[in-house]
Amino acid sequence: MSAKVALVHREEWPYPDWVGEELTAAGIDFVRGDCESEAALLELAADADIVWVFGGARLITPQNICGLAACGAILRSGAGTDNIPVQEATERGIIVANTPGATRVPVAEHAIALLLAAARKIVVHDQMVRAGEFDMRRNQPDLLIQDSTIGLVGFGQIARAVAERLRPWGAKMLACDPAAEASQFAAFGVEPVDFGYLLETADFVTLHTPLLESTYHLIGEAQLRQMKRSAILVNTARGKVVDSAALARALREGWIQAAALDVLEEEPPGADDPVVGLPNAIITSHIAGMHRHHLRDFWRLSVDTVIDLAQRR
């Protein structure tokens, strides 16, 4: 009997026809729908063996997962599974998978770009020049990658890609991740350390942890006060890993030098967002994973994963 796969697909993401053709050719019973509600989700996927969520839609909840009676696996296209009730799925014997490989390189490159932009004060000087102030004596950069210490919080695929790219620049690399094995740190020339030591030692703290109950506001007032006053915080993970109110105060009062963020606690930010508008914060609009072929890569890895899951059932 063929596996049934239900794709929860929001229409803002273009859908390529080859996806359904390839799944059908693999002997999969494939359906998809642009679900705007939990009721629509259950109507589409109640009898599906695999429920495929493309992107960050928060339609599967701890309360309605029981309605996915036939489900043996949930695929979330993209990095992270914070929009999937992983604990409840696990309790029901449901596999939860994602496709972090699709964003590994672009997010790593974006993290490094943010790090460099903050360290070299590129945005500040761009704004100065545009305002008619061409002055190399003001707002001079004071950090180099070379001979600096970079602290990676989390050491999954993206953090490893960052380490791989920055190691030849002459930086000392530290990482904190209790789930990573010693051999993984050694393979990338990274020293495993505890979280407190990383915060106290690193010139650049770059976040690569998933959003879990244990990582919500992982960076708050206490952690920001542990960091060097000259340190720069980079976040390309999830906005809620950082306490925005504490970060805003840290930036205003000089607990740290700067922050470079691709993610915020609320997206898009409200008019009262405490970080937006601060001169020592660089912010991009959750674009770290994007590039010319990012959707192609998302779809390709997702289809490969769906076929693999279907063959394993």
C-alpha cells in the first residue's frame, strides 16, 4: 500500500509542478493544500502517513496532533522545528524531520557578513557618508577577526559551516553544545567550552541554537552582562533565543558593543520594538537562508526526505 503524503503549503511560496510529479512517480499518494486554519489542516491530512509543512506555519498543535490519526512522520521544510509540537509527536511515535542542509551555507555566510558589518562598522559609515560626513576619525573599527575569539552557541550544521569559513582567518574558535561529540569539535578545530566561559571570553558570540523551551531567552540580562563590553552578538537562529528588552538595555548602556541580528522576537517588529532604531544594532529581515536558488534547494531536499520517509514506513 502506497504512503499518503499531505503537503501543507502556503501560496506565498511558489509551488513547482515537478514536486508532485516526482512523488507520484515514486508511488506516493500525494495531496496538497493552502491551509489557513487547523480545520483545513485536519481535512487535508487526517489520513496522511506523512504530513509535510513547508515553512513556518503553526497549524499542527499539541491539541490537534491527535487528529492526525495515521501520521507516522512530520517533515518541516527548513531549519528548526519550533512550529512543530515535537514532544507530543515523539510521545505518539511520530518522527519529526527537517531540512537544515538547505540553509547551511547561506545562513553561515550571512552570519559572517553580519559579524563583519558590525565589527568594521560598515553600516555606521555608510550612513555617515550618505549624510555628507566623510570622516575616517569617527567610529573607527576596533575588532579584527584575526586573533579574535569567536564563540559559537550551538554546533550544528550552520555553526560548523561558520567555523569552517572563519578558521583560516586566524580566529580562535570556541563552541558550546552539550549534544555535540568531541570528535565533531576536533574536526573543525574548535574548542568545546561551557556556556559561561564562552560568554566571558568571546569577542564575537554567534547564536546557532534551535528554539526550545530550554533556549527561550537563553541570552538575557545575566548573559549579556557576562560578555565583554567590546563584544558583538550575532543572531541568525531564532529571535526568541534573545530577550529583546535586555538586549536593548545592553546596547544603550554599553554592556556590549553591538548586535547584528537577522531575527527578532516579533516579526515583523512592532513600532515599540526596543532594539529597532538603536545605532549599534544591525538588523536584516530574516533573509539569512535566502539566495537565488534557495527555494529550489528547499524543495529538492524536502522531496528527497519525503521519499526517504515513505520508504522507511
